[in-house]
Amino acid sequence: MARRLRFNGTGSGVNGCPSIHEDLDSGDVIVHGPPLTGQEDIAKLRHLGPGEVPIVVPRTLLIDFGPKDTGREPDIISLDEFDRLFTVFEHTAWRLETRSRYASDETAPTYAQFTRGEPVDWSGADLEWCAERREQAALGKKFERVRVIDQPPTTGQLYLLENARRNSSVGEAIHNLDRATADGLGLPEEDFWIFDSRLVALLNFDDADNLINVELIREPAAVLRYAMARDAAMHHAVPYTEYAERLPAAQ
């Protein structure tokens, strides 16, 4: 069975070698880099078994990207604390949405309008949330999202595609990305916000697609992994209006 590998990082700014990956199930660390070829050096190595290849990696690579503090207790915050993050950040707030369904959406009157095929009236939806977004955007703060879409899209994803009109009107930039492209890029199958490229708020859901808690991640190497996912997603995603135009008319 193939390993579930996560790219942790590289010490090279040119060719991506050497690099560190981590097995998400076993915790094993996979390092690749230039081989140690000097026979005199190899002869000094102890316990080098048949088929094993010694490689050379900079110490800083292990310090920067090797797994750390595996026994760390998750830093879980309340939903009120999570909401405050959207007013105390300074520059940018960016989200990746990867789920096929969000249970909270289905309780909204606008969702019922959408599923009945009626024009959706966003004027009375989440007025406090909209006012907060407009206020923060007026301060020059930047809000962006990339929403991953299945093929074909689920009802919930089509609803969020319609919902993007509301989000855009209050200052958010909404982009979409096909699931197949996201998988090919190795994007994490997680929902999260990145604030100011220094803090990640990981959104944890139960099996019924309800948000149950929010976990803060501050470790620089971990935040960097999420930032790299953001950059890859933004490079391949398209504005929601362009994505909607690509969908078959029957959608």
C-alpha cells in the first residue's frame, strides 16, 4: 500500500534537493539528497546495510523541516476566539475549503431558496458578518478563499458558488479549483485559514460535516507548509465567475 507522504520542505531554493517528506500514518521521515560517494567516508559508517544509500543533508534542513514536538497537545480555541481572529489580523486572511458539504449551510434560508430553484436573496443573510468584513476590508485588509469543487459539483458546492456573489460584495476574493487538480497538487484535504502568513487556524469537522473546533498552529515549519499549499492553490485556481461560466448549463 502506498504511503501517504507530505512534503515538509527543502533546503534548496533551486532544484528542491535535499528535501524532507513525512509519512502521515507512521511518522517515518523520508529524506532525499546527494549520495555520500567517497569510499573512505562510506567505510567509516556503522550499520550500513545492503541496499542502503547514505545521503548528505545540511543540518539546517533537519532543524527547519524535521518533525518537531510530536507529543504536542492541540491548541484548541473557542468559536468566539476564532471569530476575533478576523478583526485582530493585520494584513491577509486566506482560506482553503475542501469539503463536499457543510452542514451549517443547509440551515440557512438562502440554502432553501437555492435548492428550490428560486433567486437567492442575500440582502438579509448574516448582516453582522457582512458588516465586519466590509469594515475590515475598508482598513485595507485582504480576504481570499479557494474553494475546491468536485466533478460533478455537489449541491452544497453549487450553493457556495452562488454564495460567492455575497462574499465578493463585502470584500472577499473567491476562487475555485477542480478536485482533480487539487489532488494532483497534493493539497491537504483540510479546511484552514492562514492569517498574516504566521498563524493557521485548522477547522475540524465531525462525520456529519459540522464544525466542532478550531486548532491554532504556530510552528513556523508547519505554517510554511500551509503557505506553500496556499501558493499552489492560488496559482491554479480561477475566479469564481470564470469557474461558473465553465460549468455545463444543466448545473
